[in-house]
Amino acid sequence: MMHGQQTYAIVLSTGDEVSTCLSAFAEEAGLQAASFKAIGAFREARSAFFDWEASGCIPIEVDEQVEVASLTGDVATGPDGKPALHIHTVLGRRDGSAVA
């Protein structure tokens, strides 16, 4: 059993799906609580906005290459005992606008 803070560098390849790769890493590493941050680029992305009134997520599809200005989140143990991700991201478009 490891104690204290650990730092990992994870490099994804073109076409890798971020949440799938992070979930797999968290499970393989036995992470129960962690935080992460990343930068990079996506050729497309699917995100969501949580609508409190509807108690659900509104999907946001990004069908263009974007710069990952910020990607932060955490890993916690889900109800099923497996790592669960919570991710926030800000994506920069070519015209300088952002999607978050």
C-alpha cells in the first residue's frame, strides 16, 4: 500500500477517448481519491451542462478541432466500488471563443 502523494504522467494518442483512458488508469493504479489536470487538443469532444431545473445534463457536441485550455477533475470511489471521474474542461476554438 502506498502512502502520501504520488504523481503520474499519462500521455494519450490521437483517437484515444479521454474518460475511458483515465478510468482504466485509475482502476489499474488502484486510485480511490485523486485529482488531475491536463492540456492538449481534441479533434472533437462531447461534454454536457448540468441543468438543475431539469435535474439532467444537456449535451454539448463539439465537431471541430479545439485546444484544451483546461481539463481538471477528480477521481473518487463510486457506488460500485470502482473509480468514478468528475471532469471539467474549457475548450478553445480557432476563433478564440470557448466552450466549457
